[in-house]
Amino acid sequence: MPSRRFRARSGMTLVELIVVLALLAVLYSVVSVSVPIGSPDPGGMAKTLLDARRSAIRDRRVVSRSWQHEGRRVQVTAFPGGLVLADTGQGTFLATDEAERATR
């Protein structure tokens, strides 16, 4: 009876490919949790926004402030109703009392 010769396989099996993808997914999840997204607020921009909001509510008038933050001019307008409109040079956003609750 002739002996069967097995030739060397090239490539990967489906199981090996799934194992490699699973390991990469686990590695990605660990790295993505440990690396912070965004940057801290060294200039205190959030504090300045909330101060403008509190001043507008307290004084019952529109409060506008502007300053330089990371080389960009930031303009903030706070309304007596509690809304804050900020133009950061990267976009415009509205801040409400949800932001104030998050900083407490």
C-alpha cells in the first residue's frame, strides 16, 4: 500500500483567522479604554462658560465674553434663561444646565 504524503499547507484556516481577529478586538478594547479621548481643560473653558451662565441668570441680562483658548478666539453668549451659545472656532454649541450638573 503506498504511503500518503502530506504536503505543507500554505495560508491560514478559518479558525486561526477568527482567533487572531478576536485577540485584536480584545487588544483594541483594552487600549481604547486606557487612552483618554479629547484633552483636559487646562484653560478652564468649562468653568468660564458656567460662570457666564450663572452671571446671566443672576443679573437677568445677556452676558458676552471672549478669550483666547489654544490659539483660537472663543466667544460666549449666555442668556438669562440659562442657555449658553459658544463659538470655539471649531464649531458652535449650546450648553444647558446638564453641563453644570456634570461639573458638580
